[in-house]
Amino acid sequence: MKLYFATTTLFFLSIFLFPWFVTAGLGLLIVARYSGYEVVFGGLMMDLLYGVDIPAFYFGAYIYTIIGIAVLFFGVYIKRHLVFCQS
């Protein structure tokens, strides 16, 4: 349980302190190891802080949230179908 809180806290701190790829790696680690709903909230925080609305991209201002939701659904789908992840 302590590792869960430490990983989640580091994930939210990495939004402010580290480059995007460190945050993305921690988000993938959270989805792979735990339920991973924090990734969607982290994506929303990143969009609200750093998102820029570009007309060429339809959902440009909310791209991190969309990626977070996609990673969460993909992680849940994969964990449901893997034998060694079933509990």
C-alpha cells in the first residue's frame, strides 16, 4: 500500500517537475501494476496546465486526457485477458 501511494505521489509530482516521458512512464507503471484511474486525472491536470488549443488538431487541448483514457482502457482490457494478472 505504501508503494501505491509513493508511486501515485511521484506521478502527480512528475507532472510539475519532470519531462512528459517520465510522467508517461510512471502512468504506464501505475496502469500495469494498479487500477490506474489516477492516470486520467493526471492527464486532465496536464491538459489544464499545458494544453494548447490548436485548430489543426480537433481535440488539441485535451490530448493528454484522451491518451490517459485510452491507456486505462487498454490496460484494463489486457489485464483481463492475461492469465498471470487475474486475481
